[in-house]
Amino acid sequence: MRIGILGGNFNPVHHAHLFIADQIQQLLALDEVQLMPENEPPHIDTKSTISAEHRVHMLRLALQDYPQLTLNLSEIERGGKSYTYDTLSKLTAEHPENEYFFIIGGDMVDYLEKWYRIDDLMQLVKFVAVRRDQTVLTAPKYPVQMIDLPLLNISSSYIRGSLEANRHPNFLLPAEVLSYINQHGLYR
């Protein structure tokens, strides 16, 4: 199978995440794209990240009507810091028949050389980068397939800020996810 993986904090999941996963799945004719929430991101302040339980529940709500978009809980189940190399090493060992495509934002391409065990990771997956703006990137040091998609300038931090300010971020995330956030008083 051809499997795309879109990792992230998903704090909370929003329409840009879903749009990217859906479009990459279609454009690359992938069997599915797995959204993989990080357990403990190595680069984000964990104090600002809500529990994995809430993030996973919101992802389930967001994905319920899209059979080609699935949930991969590898990093949550493993616990600890979420390093892409560790996760993909385990996945490729368990499923050597699969071909994996790791989806990143175009803004991450220039930072790949700083990723944990990037040279080894490049042997396990193909990187696909979504260009998020009109920025011209330097020639990537690593092989990355660039995909141009319409820009959906939505960020989880904007959504969290709206909620903290008691504004409703309608239309930025699935209604079921916003309802869950309100029901549980998240990000207030």
C-alpha cells in the first residue's frame, strides 16, 4: 500500500490539516493518509499542548466521514518524545510491504538537516512538501517532492487565541471539533 503520513500536534485539528491530507491523497494516488498526532513534540513547549486524549478525540471527529483519511496513534502509544525516525523505523519494520510518504510543510524543507537521524529517515520514506506560500526555497539538500496547493492560512495558534479571547473560530475547523472544544472548555 501507498501510505501518506501527516504528523503534527493537531492542537486543535483544523480545515487546513484536512485539506492537505485529502489533496495529497488524491494527487499522489495514495491508498490512505494517516494523521499522526505527536505524543511529546521535541520542538514545542508541552505546557501549551492539551492532552493527547483530547487531541485524538478531536481527530476522530474530524476524520469520521473521510475513509481515506485515518488515524495513526503510533507516537501516542509509544509515549515519550516523538521522533519521526523512531516512528517510521517501527512502521517500516512492521509493514515492509508499504511505501511511506511523509508530508511536511514547505517551510520545513530547509530544516530537514536538523531532524533527528535525517539521513537514515530518508532511506525509510519519501518526503512530500506542501508549499504554503510563494516563498522561493533554496535547493533542498534532500530529495523532496514539492506540491503546490491553494493556501489555506489557518493555524492552530490562531484558533487557540480566538478561543482564549472568547471569539468563535467558526469555519476554521470542523463544527464537530468546535463543539467538542466548547463542551470540554478547552483553550479557555
